[in-house]
Amino acid sequence: MKGFVSGLPKVELHLHIEGTLEPELMFALAQKNGIALPYDSVEAVRAAYEFDDLQSFLDLYYQGAQVLRTEQDFYDLTYAYLLRCKEEHVIHTEIFFDPQTHTDTGIAFDTVISGIHRALSDGEAKLGISSQLIMCFLRHLSEDAAIETLQQALLHKDKIIAVGLDSSEQGHPPEKFQRVFEMARDAGFLTVAHAGEEGPPENIINAIELLKVSRIDHGVRCTDDSHLVEQLAATNMPLTVCPLSNTKLKVFSDMSEHNIVELLDKGVQVTINSDDPAYFGGYMNANFMAIATTFDLPKQRLAQFTRNAIDASFIDEVAKAKLH
Ligand code: ES4
Ligand code: ZN
């Protein structure tokens, strides 16, 4: 099974680039940039990665991201992830970045996007990995802050395919961002949103109806509403599911409790993704293996996750047909 999963071509649709910051690079960048970390060693960082819920993770994730200061830092972070993609047969990836995490501490938007974009160009040229970039608004911050971020993104429209919504779902529902998402769509961006990760099914419904998303990120709590599950299946609304993230953040108490196979059986267009692999203990192959072994899935059904991801991707239709 390991050989099959490893060799299976994979498409990743839910990956936060700041969540690929491995402790080794975190330490190296902290030292280079003269930033103090509250850990003595790489091992101590890894030992701190025990989470109770989404917020307990986000606190460490935002802290870790502060070691990223220069264009080269963003390049190195992104290129390291792409090398991992190459190793794991990820042929296409759609990457989230959180500009506000950096601009709020004085790093220029241009610095962030230039470093990431230069790495993606090199990844395409040298590694043959295609990619797209999705800019996320931090939902715990204000609508005005999101609008300001959108304005900065307009100068880089050629590098960004879609906008998304991440961070703390509780208390920050999709409707808070209805206007900025409308502005983004008017400017030509596609939209996605994290919804139904910790929050209720209504957040999924509102992301679809009010934010007009092309995909739901996570969405696993849709099973609290059987009518919604039927609707997701009937409308081919993709869910970018992240198995190891969900167990690490206690969305499910154990992988055996995960509902991805139930959703697959019900005809929902579910995909497997790694979310924040440096924090959650594994990249794409580890996420596929967790589901394959827990549910004893045959190869054909595992390959369906890749077919779903190709269909759900923002690759143009001609290139999609070639991948199938
Ligand atoms: C995230 Cl797992 C998850 N959920 C919401 N926002 C996030 N940002 C980075 N990882
Ligand atoms: Zn996520």
C-alpha cells in the first residue's frame, strides 16, 4: 500500500505555506534574523506540538511564522515544500498564504509574495510542479483589514487565482466577509473558504451562498446536516479535507471516527490534503496512508481522491483533461 500511495500522482488543494515551516528551518531563520524563540531545541519545538483545538494550534503557528522576514526566507520556505512535493509525487499544488500575518509586523506584502512566487516559478521550471496561489484573509481580524489586504493584492493579480478565509472559525462566520468577497469576485478572483472545520454546517451553507465559493476547505461538519450532505453531492461542491489536521486539532477523537469515507460513499467530492504538514505530522503521503490503513481502502478508491482533486482544482480545462 505504501508503494501505491507514494507512486500515486497527487494534487494538493489545501496547504498553508506558513504551515510547512519545519522546526529546523524555524531555528535557522530565527538565528539568521536575530529572533528569540521560546524553545531550546528543534526537539523542544516538536514536543510543543500537542494541540487541544484549532486556537491552541494557531497561537503557535502565528508565533512560528514571525521568523520569516526577507524575500529569500519566503523563497526558501516555499522551495523546501516543493522539493517535498517532488519526492511525494504531488504534481500540482494550490497554496494558501496569509499576508496579514506578516504585514501586521512590518513585512511588506511585496516581500512575501515575491519570495513565494519566485519559488513557484522555479518549482515549475526545475521540478515540473504546477501551482496556483490563494490569498487568505485572517477571519479574526476586521473586514476593513481584509479590504486593505485585497487592495494590496490587486497589484499582484497576475500571481493570485483566488481569495480564501482562514484562522479562528468560532465567532467569525462567513457573513462577516461578504462585502470583501464580493469586491474580490468583481476584481476577478475565485473564492474558497474554511468552513465547517470546528464551526456548524450553517457556515458551509453561508460560504456557498454568500461568499460564492468554488470549494469548501475542511467542511467535515457537514454531516451534522444530512440535507446539506445531499446538496454538496448533488452540486459537486468539493471539500478539501485534511485528515491528520482533523485528528491533531481534535475535530475527530481518532482517525477511525473520521467521516471522509462516509462522504466519499455518499458521492461528495472529497479530496485529501495536508493543511499544515510541519505541525500536524505529515505531508500528502502520510495523510493518504492514514486514511488507506484506517479504512482499509482498495487502490481504486484511493485514486478517486486524486481524480476528485483534479476536477476540483483551478487548472484550466484542457490541462485537466490531460491529467485524467
Ligand atoms: C489553519 Cl487548520 C487551519 N484552520 C484554520 N485556519 C488555519 N490557518 C492555518 N491552518
Ligand atoms: Zn487550512
